[in-house]
Amino acid sequence: MKSELNFSVRYAETDQMGVANHARYLDWFSEGRVEWLRQKGVLYSVWEQEGIVLPVIDISVRYHQSVRFQDSLTLTTTLKKGSCRELVFDYALFKDGSLCAKAVTRHFFLIQGKVSRLSDDYARQVGIK
């Protein structure tokens, strides 16, 4: 399943030239994961309350073109690989249908502060085995 998130580049996300700072993309990818989970019926805030978090253990970003203040963007987030131990997401960021960035993040499940296996109920909810 692919989720889609539409947003505009905020002034605070840019440098003096009006170009979005490269680090802001990581925030946008995080929002993409939260939206992907929400569309699966999982509120990340509920997972956090239950002690389940998804730390990033690996990230790769390829920037294709700059985005600027007030640009309207679309971020697609797709689960590339999923198991009860880890998730790998693909991201593609577009402006007017043109690719601006691609990324991949890898996460493991940290439950109550320990690297753990996601329960079968939650795994079914997000569509993993």
C-alpha cells in the first residue's frame, strides 16, 4: 500500500535563499511514515503510549532537485519490506509531478526499550508477517 501526503514548504524549513534545508526532508519522511501507519488504522501516538517505537537504523536519500518556500509537494510512502522485526520504507517526493527526492529508511521495533518482535495482532493490522 502506498500513502500520499500533500503539503507546502514552510518558511521555517528554508534557508536565506528560500530553499528547503536538506535535513527537513527527514522530517517529511517521518510524517510520511506516520501517515502510512494512520492509513493502516494505526495511530503512532497509541503505539508510543504502549511502548512501541520505530527508530531509524539506516537512511539513504538522493536529492534530485531543490524545493523552495511555498512549493506544493506530494510525498508517497510505500512499505518496501516488512516483518515482525523490521520495516523498510521507500519515499518519493514530487513537485508538480517532477521527482525532487527519493529515500529509503530501515527501522526495527523497539518495545518497552528493547529490540523486540511486533505482536501478531499489530503485524496483521499493518499487513506484515
